[in-house]
Amino acid sequence: MEHITLLLAIVVVTALVFDFTNGFHDTANAMATTISTGAMKPKTAVAMSAVLNLVGAFLSVEVAKTISSGLVNEDGIQPEVIFAALVGAILWNLLTWLVGLPSSSSHALMGGLIGATVASVGIGGVNGGVVVTKVLIPAVAAPLVAGIAAMLAARLTYKAGANIDDKTGRKGYRAGQIASAGLVSLAHGTNDAQKTMGIITLALVAAGALAPGSNPPVWVIVSAGLAIALGTYLGGWRIIRTMGKGLTDLQPQQGFAAQTSAAAVILASSNLGFSLSTTHSCSGAVMGAGLGRKGGVVRWSTATRMFVAWGLTLPAAGLVAAGSELVTRQGDWGVAAVVVFLIASCTAIWFISRRQVVDHTNVNDVDAEGTDEPAGVVTTAIAAVTPPPAGTVTDLKATIPAPAGEDTASTTPAPAATV
């Protein structure tokens, strides 16, 4: 422990702060649909998610090794670089939380690390092949795969429950939601908690406290697991509201399909060592499940803002990290200046968030704006070929304008229409 300096201690503490923000930022991934459909009470849901996040942190270190020894070259990377990377990631997490957008904490961390590394040693310090194969490709593939799987799963659940009493079916699917939400929480712990483990391990290697290529020490695994669990328990209620109610309206069948599909994608990626964004997977699954029900509508205005945030995550976190690295390299006063900047920014964001409080008491309340968004082209096209849920009768007469002069009050049934 003689290698633990004040700067390294600051880096470790900052990494755990990032892990804490990752916890409350990504609580929505596991629990938004469970809370929005009423399967679990909000506080109970986040408590269960926190425990399972902690358990998941101990199941694997494959993603941690990708971060600590794959994304950037360890040679020449100093603790100041890692500190700057964490500053960029934390501020992006808090800004997107403030506006209620489910962006990727994983990509914020990676963008910060890439930006700070480039500012420090140049573009040669980044392993481009790892970035493409284990970051960018999964970022594009994850929401598509999870979305398609969730859409097909939602159709299957409605078809399988065609002959089941509606009340019994809803009760069963809510139980299934609780189980699948637990699986997503466990998967989140195996994936996201490891990112902080990896970044702390990288800092220890850069400071000479660990040999290159080492696995995360036990104390790193424990502290990272506890930090993300605490953040999860506090709940990122703003993002839970957006993912649970802002993207689409989900029934229990759809919630079960979305969570099961997302969990399968996340767990598979963790075993392969892909540093997958759980946010991308879960958001894609929610939208896919929304399209899997006849008449389901995805609010594309909200989805578009979310996609823009996804595209900005890597460069925005990278730019802030690069600027922070340029200041920290000036010496002790530079590090102190960045610490003050980080604390002041976090404090300001917190006070701004208090102007309109979102918590467990109003998380399912939805602003009127955007809730009546008409179905877009994609939603309409998919809905046209999606079988209706069991017991649902579609009244096409209400949606087809009557010819001029026809008495709309007539009781004559409208001609059958075929899609």
C-alpha cells in the first residue's frame, strides 16, 4: 500500500463517486417497467435491484479486464488521466439524469477515458480495434437485438395467453416481471459494476501499485459493488419516469418480454467480455416490446432525444475529460482546480434538480406534453402486421372517415377491412 498517494486516493474516491452515479442513473434499466406497470412498489423495486446489483458484482471480472487492459495502452497512462476521464463521465451522467434521458454510463466512462488518453499521449494510446469490436459494434447491435427479441417475445406472450383469463394472466405476468427485473439487476451488476473495478485497477497499475494485466483486488470488487448498490437504492427517478412512461405505455406482458430480452442480451455480453451498455439494451427492449402489441405507440420524439444523447455521450465526455487532463497536468494546483470544478458542477446540478422534484411518490406521473403523440410511420407499419392481443376487437369504423353525406350515426356496420 506504499504506492497509495494522495492523487491515487482522489482517483479511487472519484471512481466510486462515478460508480454511485452509475447506480442511480441506471436503476431504470432494471426497474422502470416493473414500476410503471405496478408490479412492484417503487421503493421495494429499487431495494431489490440494489441487493442484486451487489451480488452481480462478484460473479465475473471479464468486463473489468476489458476496461483495465484492453481499451487503452497502460504504458504512459498516469493517474491524472484516469481522474480526468472520471470527471467527464460523472458530469455527463448528472446532466443526462437532470433532463431525464437514459444515456449510457458505460460510454460516458469510455468516452472520458479515450478523451483524456488522447490529450495525454495522443491517439496512439487508444486501442482502436478494441474500441470498434467491443464498444462501438455492441453499442449499435445491443438495442437492435434486444428490441427485435422483445418485440417477438411480446407477440409470443400475447399468443400464449390467448386462452387465459385476463386477470389471471396479468397476475402471472407481473410475477414474471419481478423475476425478470431481478435478472436484469443481476446482469447490471455483472456488467456495470465491473467498469468501475476496471478503472480503479487501471489507476493502480498506472501508479505502480499493481502489475500490468492484474485482476481487480478483492477490496476493489467489494467497494465498487457497494457503491453501485447504494446508488441503485436511491433510485434515478427522473430516468425511471422516462423509460417507464415516456417511451411507450407497457402492459405487464410487454414489461415481462422487455426485461427478459434485455437480461439475456446483457448476460451474454458479460460472459463474452463485451463492455455493453445496459441502457442501450434495456431502452431498445422497451421500444421493441411497445411495438409488439397491436396499437402500441412508441413516442418517437422522446426516443429521438434519447438517440441524440447516445450519439453525444462519447464525444461530450471525451471533450470534458480532455480539458480536465490539460488542467491536471499543470501540477497540484491543476488537480485541485478540477476537484473544485467537479464539486461545484455537481452541486449546481443538484440544486437545479430541486426545482422540480421527481421521486417515488410521483415517478409514474407523466407530463401532458408528448403523451398524446400520434403513431409514427414505423409504429404504424409494425402495428399493421402485429396480431391483436387475445380478446381485443379492433373497431376500424372509428378510424376510417365516413364518406361525404353519410349519416355517421347510422347503425349499419362498416364493411370489413383487411390489412
